[in-house]
Amino acid sequence: MKDRNVIAWAIISLFGFLVINFLMSRSFVGLATSMSEFWRSSALAVGLYVITIVLAALDWRPSFYLMGLVIAMYSLSLISVLITMWGYNHASLMVRVLMSVGSIAVMVANAYWLVLALRLRKDERDKRDRKRFGH
């Protein structure tokens, strides 16, 4: 899966998650989260993303599926941000809208990563089939 675009968009996904995660830990959001909780969840995210990115850079084929799982998992956390923003009235309307727009933007980036990864998978499958069937 040695494709720069797929890896680059995975890094963008990680960065987007870290930004949203940092903002969710701030007091203006109105949640009672601590910075230690932010650091723990961020360290886990960085670890999972880095492992899959390194495996993808090393061209390990299953890395595609692992990276997809990691991105899907952190996309679910972005859905949780949306639910939190609109399920509780702790933050102002402007904060809720901006956090929601940020979460949706990162989810769109994750969806674009999926499109790139599926294209890459199809290209690799077609190349393997051409080699296998001699076309």
C-alpha cells in the first residue's frame, strides 16, 4: 500500500482528530475533561496511526485494513463529538456550530481517505489479476 496520498490523508486524519480532541478538552466547550485525559487519548491515537502508517510505508499489505479500522474508529469518536455538542447545552451556539463543522470536516477527510484507499486496492487487485492471468 505504498501510496503517498493514502498516507498523507491518514496524517491529515490524525491531525484533525488531535485538533478536535484538544478543543474538546478546553473549558469553553463546557465539558469536565482534564488535560491528562486529552494526553492519554492523543497518545493512543498517535500510536495507532503511526503503527499503521509505518506498516503502510513498509508496503505490508494488511496495513490497508488496519489503517481503515483505525480511521473508522476515530470517525466514530467524531460522531460522538457531534452528539455531545448537540445533546448537551454546556457550550454556546457558536462553539457547538464550530465544533460540529470541524468534526464534519475531519469526517469528510476520512471519507476521502477511504475513496483513495479503495482506488489503491482496486489498482493493486487489477495489477495482480493481470499478472496472474497474463493480460
